Amino acid sequence: MTSKTSNDKDIIEYLLYAERDVHEVIKITDEYPGLTIDQAYELQDGLLSRRIKENNTKKVGIKLGLTSKAKQEMMGVNDAIYGYLHADMLAHEWEPINRNELIHPKIEPEIAFFIGEDIIGENITEEDILRATKYVAPALEVIDSRYKDFRFTLVDVVADNCSSAKFVVGSKLTLPDAVDLGNIGMVMSKNGQVQQTGSSAAVLGHPLKAMVWAANQLGAKGKGFKNGDIVLSGAMSEAITLESGDTVVADFDSLGAVTVSCV
């Protein structure tokens, strides 16, 4: 990007319009191949600032992406990524998601961390995360890339707020030290048929490792997890498609189940 003001605004408007108008677009690196990951996070910040104003919403948490080694190898990267969750992204088990509001949604199972105190710094440990976590719960995240055919580079997906669209958190809240967070099995079914099985060990070997990575990345920018945040720690299996008429259930060992329907 040569001119930060014009090109940044153009890209942000391009991505915002795709979400508003519910249509896929060509990935931004096709026109701006020189974009760096740092610039992508700057674009993400600008996109989210605009989105908060336009949708009259607010930040309620953070989501982690590319937390499986398999996905990182597929993308040719060594790090996870993060994006933000807004209040208007929070869906409910009792209220179906409207498929017409989404482009080409997929859904994946995650463990949600409810943060009970601010975590800001660059030397955050697993113990710090555990101490600051009030509860963990089963969750489903609906990802919905704006990009054509769900294809993108690392820079593209970061600028696109890591494909964040909707998320649902189960009603059972569990104390984080009451379960073995690194060894939680999960079965995800769609319309009564098993689609995916997975384990929390798929999330960088342990969800706490992913949480530590994110906290320290944010800390390097003077940011962090805030009291009241919900943090989605990363997908425990491959995502599956979500269409009108679908009901998806993810059942987690020790944590209970979470359900989402789509109309």
C-alpha cells in the first residue's frame, strides 16, 4: 500500500460492503500483493472500528484462528491469528441463524473462555490465563469469509477479521480447573449425522497454549484480554458447511453440548 489513507479506506470499504451486501469478493492481495501481516492487522482495526459504528455494536471478545498445526502447514505459516467478536455476532441456541445474512458459512467447534480479569502483558503464562478465567464453555463459531470460494492468503484473512461472523456459547459453564482442558473429546453432528470428531489437543497441543500465544501477541501491541471478554480458543476439528434447515450439535466431554440451527 502506497497511500495509507486512500488505499486503506478503499480496502476497508470493499470488505465492509461485501458483508453488508452479502456477496463474495476477490481477495485483496490480488490487487495489493505487497501487503504485510502488520498492515493486515491495521486494516482489521480499521474495519472493526467502522463496523462498530455502522452496526451500533461493541467488542465482546476475541477469537483465535489457525490454531491447528495442520492448518498452519496448509497456509505455510508458523503462527496462529486473532480477530475480534462483536455483540451483534453473538447468536443464541434458541434463535436460528438466518442463512440469507451470510455468504457461504461454515461452522466449527471451540472452547470458550470467560475472562474475569484483565490480562495485559508480554510474559503471560498458562497459570495467568487459568487464574483470570472464570468459566469455560462449549461453543460453535460460524465463520464466513468474504472472499470468493473461501480462498485467501494469511494477509487476506487477517484483514477480513479472520472470517468472524457468528458464535454461539453453550449454557453449561464449567470451572477451568475442574476439567483437563488439554484432553477434551468432541463429536459434532449435523441433522443427526456425525460430521467431525476432534480433541482440544488439536488447538496448539492445548487450548491454554493458544490463549497464552494470543495474550502475548496482544500484549506486544499494548492490548490484551479484558474482564468480561469471551475468547474462542480455536477450532477442535475441521469446519463443516451450514445451510438453511441444518441443525448442528457439538457434544464435548465434561463440558456439555451446544446447538445452533439455521433457517
